[in-house]
Amino acid sequence: MNHALPARSRLVAASLEAAGIEGAIIVLPDAASTAALAAAALDIEVGAIANSLVFWSDDEPLLVMTSGAHRVDTTALAERLGRGSIRRATPDQVLAATGQPIGGVAPTGHPAQLTTIIDEALAEFAEIWAAGGTPHTVFPLTFDELVRLTGGTVTRVA
């Protein structure tokens, strides 16, 4: 494990290693706290960024891994999932649920397993990139690895 990584990213790296995912976390020179910034830093399509968005639904956190090219339609997603309303979590709720700051939320490495929804549009890319626990860290993985890593449900989110 890379001990030069920030503490939060080391937790993510340990989770990736335990899941057999080989993509290494890299530290970017500048924060990539949005999908557009991450895509520009990596010189890839914004749609290949697996944007980690935390929502609050039915009194629990809900992690939505969406393509950076999409906005989540919370009303349609709530209907699709048979849930009450889905609303953006507050920064404090995000930190409590994931242990990670907004702009750096990884799909793994959280204090407890989160219910996760994965945007079906991410399957269009051979390689996708996700945040590594801080706004300065990212890592590559495949769509299938993301599904396996999170135990997520694949559906349309836009």
C-alpha cells in the first residue's frame, strides 16, 4: 500500500486491494472536485468519470455513482427505486456517511456499506475513474469492478 497517500485514500486503497481491483490511486497536483475538473486532469471524456453523489432518502444515505456527463433526476430515480423523496445530503451528512469530503467521495472505504446506485451509462466506457477519498485522488476501474466493489444496483439515473 502507498503510505504517501492521504489517510482517507489509504482506506480506499485497502478496500480496492481486498476486492482484487488493481487500479492504483493517483494523487493529482490540483483538486479535481468536479467531474469536469477530473476529466480535464486525466484527459478523458467527462462521461468516464464515476461521480460519487450522496443523497438522503428514507432516513438513510444513498450513494449514486453517476456518469460525469449526467445530472441525477432525483424524482424519477425515487419512483424507479420505490423510495420516498431523494434529496442532496448536507456536507455534514456526506462526511458522517462516508468519512470523506464532498468532491472526494470514493465508491468504497466508508465506515459502513452504503446502499449504492450505479448509472447504467458508465457501462459505455472500458475504463472509468472515481474519486479516491479526497478531492486530489482518483483511481481507474471497470464498470464491472465498480458494480462488484459497491454491490450496487445498476439503473438509469438521468
